[in-house]
Amino acid sequence: MLRIRGMVCARCIDVVQSELTQAGFDVLAVQLGKVTLRDPLTSNDMERIQTVLSKQGFSLLEGQQKLTVHQRTKTFVDSYFAQATDLSESKIGTPNRRLSTQIQDALGLDYDTISGQFTKTEGITLERYIILRRIDKVKEWLVYSDETLTEIAHRTGYSSVQHLSNQFRQQTGLTPSYFRQVRQQKQALQQGTL
């Protein structure tokens, strides 16, 4: 979310949405002083946004011009997993490329620098954060789809069902099959069909 100085009326909302959309950004929501965009932003994107806004008399609030490395990394990773319906065909980044390479390219820094700053700020390694986001995506597909574990493993970028199962068990203490069964039973109870 971007915070913008100078927005004071409904017309401002329309102008900001229009200008950012014309500049090629996928705008999800605009409120007074706030804009939510679909995709993670690079430093070049932030400069373009600042230029677009300044032409209309608006500006990014202090601190927004330069997002920290860990904030940009987190935004990229979260967007990568949130938007992907198939991580092998993600809208963010390039298919069949390691996520670490995509992060490095998006931020324009070497992976060791990115990872080190992320760990220092977040208190969790970037690798572990990525694993947790990937497991969240697996959980989502286990609950809301009828896909097999093989299909889910492929869609989430795991090399095999065994790799997915091992990592899932390490993070949750449950097997993916048991997790799916328990969630389906809970849903059936809530809907009164069991």
C-alpha cells in the first residue's frame, strides 16, 4: 500500500486512479491518501509513480520513496504466492526460474544481500519465509480444490509429492492428506451436511 500526500477529495481519488492506470499500474483500490496496487513495486516503479503523482500535485509520503530491501522482498514474495494460480505459470516473474533468481532480478541486488537484510529485519530467514508462503498456498489448494497431491506439488513448484509431503509435515506436523481430510470434515460440520 502506498500512502499519498495531497489527496483531499473524491476527485483526487479519480485522478490518482486514472493517472496510475494510464501509467500501466494495476490499481486494486484508491482511498484518500492510500493506494493499493496488485503487483510488487521495483525502485523504478516507485520513481515513475512519484513522477506521475507530482504532475498532479500529489507526492508519496516520506519513507515511501525508498522502500527497504526487506519490504520490497516481502511484497514480491507475498504477491508471487497470492496471485499465482499455478506457480509454474505465475504472472509475476518468469516461469521455470528459481524464485531466488526472480527476487534478485526484481530488486536489482545479489541474493545474499537481500537474504541477509531480510533475516536481520524480519527475524526469520528468507528461505523459511518462502517455505511458509508456499505451504500456505498448498493449504489453500488442499482446502479449496479437488486436485491430487501430484497436481498440487507441480503447481506449487515442488519437485515431487514426497518433497511437498516432507516439508508440509515439518511445518504443520500433519500430512497433506490428513490436513485435507480434517478441513473437509470441519467444513461439512459448519455447513451441517455431516
